[in-house]
Amino acid sequence: MPREVDAITRLYDYLLWLVPKLEKFPRSQKFLLGDRIESLLLDILELLIEAAFSKKKLAPLRTANIKLEKLRYLIRLAKDLKLMNLDSYEFSARAINEIGVSVGGWLRYSGRENV
């Protein structure tokens, strides 16, 4: 299960890195944008785990892919609101892109299996 493990591991590692940063958001945004970002990441993690243990992988993977795109915009918003510095934003953008590549490869592979 290399595709599954890769996507899940990358997302988990990103969560470990990001959660402490979200805790440092100002109170006014910690419970709005910070919680929204964290919830989205946890949703994506749940979807990837669901896909890893399900015969029908396409639906959870597609949903995870859409949520990753939403996450990109929320992270960008955090940067533009100066809640995240440029280095953290660049790290986040790279991490989200790598996760997206892993999920995209998993999606393509799963799509071929279901044909």
C-alpha cells in the first residue's frame, strides 16, 4: 500500500508541524480560521484512512482532493492576514502540494482498478 501510506504519512507529518503554529494564532482567529484549518486537515486524514481500508476508494479520495484545494486557500488567507510568516507559508504550500500529488496518484491508480 505505498500510495496510501505516502499520502497519509505526509498529511500526518504536516498536521504535527502545523497544529502548534495554529495554536499561536491570535485569539480572534485561533477559533475561526485556525479551527477551520485544523478541522479540514483532520477531515482529509479521515478520508484518506477511509480510502485505505475501503474497496471503494474513488469517492473519499475525490472528496479529500477537493478539501485539499480548500485548505490551500485557507492557508493563503492565513498568510495574507499575517497570521503565518512567509517561510511557514512556503513550507505549507510545498507540503500541501506533495500531499496533493500523492492523493492524485492514488486517485489515478484507483481509477484504473475500477475500470
